[in-house]
Amino acid sequence: MTQDFELFDAADDLIRFGLSTIPNAEIPDFTHYLHTVLSDGTSDRELQEIWRNTQAEFFITGSGLRAFLARALEIAEMPRSSKPIA
């Protein structure tokens, strides 16, 4: 079975696609949440538990999840017009 993430050339493309589903008015709440969970007080194990409780259809493990979420935060904080979907 082909996973959705395999349809994208790069992780940034997957992130941009996912972010495109979030209404502009909700982006500030999303970025605030990511700032909170990426703080030094949230362990990789806690991030994994948070991820498991989402509707995500793929797994990211260990510190890879922290890096993925940090990149999602960077992209989410870019002006919306500079995040075209490939």
C-alpha cells in the first residue's frame, strides 16, 4: 500500500500540503501550540504520544518527529503566499 507521504518529493511538500488544510485564522493557534510542545520541557516520548493521538496516517519516530514539527512550525510562520503547494 502506498502511503500518502510517498506521493511527495520532499518533506516540505508534505508539510505544505498539510498546512494548506488549516484555515488562515487558525494558523496562529497552530503555531502557538507547536511552540509550546517543542519547548525544552516536552520530551521526544511525550511528542510521540501526542502524535499517536492525532489522525496522522503515518509514523515519525524519535527525534525525527521533533525535527518534522520544527520544520512545520517554520513553514507555518512563513507568509501564506510563499507556501505554494508543489
